[in-house]
Amino acid sequence: MAKLLRANAHHGAIPKFKRNLLLRDFIPSLGLGTGDMGRAALDYMVFGEAYFLNKDNFLGEVLELQQLPAINMRVKVDGGFVMLLPKGQEIEFEADEITHVMDYDVEQNIYGVPDYLGGLQALLLNEAATLFRRRYYSNGAHAGYIFYTNDPDLTEEDEEQLRAQISASKGVGNFRSMFVNIPNGGEKAIQIIPVGDFQAKDELEKVKNITRNDIIAAWRMNPALAGIIPENTGGFGDIEKIDKVYTNNEMRPIYRVFEQVNQVLRQDRHIAFRE
């Protein structure tokens, strides 16, 4: 899931945008600073969960929370947690040392699960379409055809020159060209038969638009806030009203999820969000 953030512009930008909205209303305190909260919020958007290390004083009271990377955290079968480190090393934690913030999943209650998983196929299709077009242009946007001749007067020397020229036009993409000479083969001396002329059709635009809509729907992101250029002159409407409704309906429930960490912090060091 972490690597897929780089597969598409919208899929990579939306979780950070939602993180920024959360930080906009977050009030830092001695118990939890902006840096740790921002990292935990991004973990929550991407993985559906976040982890905090409870830092105690000598009386056993939790004074501060430190974010731990969710990508490295695992829940132990016998209780507690373990953080995976490079070179096969691990750090084990008791259950009361970690505050685990997670989005509830109906199939299990061990790990959080993000909501956008239903849009992953659209995300991968969007990436595949982009890579296809990129390779198409890297290949010269002209290779990938059958050069067919049926001229009986074509000499072997001319044939070899044509074959060499076509071979030299090969690019680094998925496309290759083929030269075929069939003496007395038909009515036209030379034909060029394209194999799937991708550039002449609107397939890329259709695929990109449809999958983009699926991606922002999976993230429950309003198009006006997702950086999408409106196709009509009226636009998407009043951006301030859109932001207010989106914050109330989407972000404030996430605030409430994170406020559960108040249960492990001392009362005078609690986290809070602006209403």
C-alpha cells in the first residue's frame, strides 16, 4: 500500500491532503506535538491505523506519545506489539506500552484497514494506461506496425536496407515492427498496417477519467478538493462551503477516532481539535 502511493497522482496526494486538513484543526500540546501527530495521521490515512509509544514518568503516568511507523508494526499473537527493524532485528512492546488507533474492520479486529481498498483495481488500471502511453512515446510513437510489401521487383539489397531501417527504429517500450515481403502477393505494392493505433483513439482519456473518478470516490474526496479541473464553466461551486461540509462529514469523525488517546494521557496534556 505504501508503494502504491506513487502509482497515481491523485492517490498519492489525497492522503497527505487529508493529513493537512487534520493538522489544520489540531492543537499541539506537551503530550503530542505536530510532528508526531502529522506522521500518525498519514499512517492512518494510508494504512487505516496508527501507533503511539506511551512515554511514562517515574510514577507510571503517560506524559507523552511518540509516533511509531505503522508499516513496521505488528501485533503479537500472545498480546503486545513488535516493531520490525532492518537486518531482521525487532523491538518488542507490552500491550500497555502502545496506543493503537485503528479504523474498525468488520472481518477482524487486529489491524486497521483503509477504506480505499475497493478502488485499487482502478488505481492499477490508471497506472497501466499511463505506462502504456509513456512507452508508446518512448518508442517513437510510430513503431509497432507490419511493413508489408508484395513487389516482385524488390531486390534483396533493398529488402535488407528496409529491414535494417525498421530494426533501428525499435525503442525501449513494448512495441516492435515487422517487415514482410511477399512477391506477387496482391494488388498494392506497399501497405503499412498499424497494430492497435492507441494514439488515434480516446481510449487513454476515457480510462484515465473513469479510473480517476473511482479513485477519488474510494477516498471519499470531493472533486473540488482533489485538484480536478472542472469541465463546465460553473465549476464545482463555493469552495468554502465544500470545505466546510467535507470537514464536518469526513474529517471530524477522524478527529474523534484520534481523541481516544486522551484515555492514556494525563488530563492536562490532552490532545484537542478546533471546532
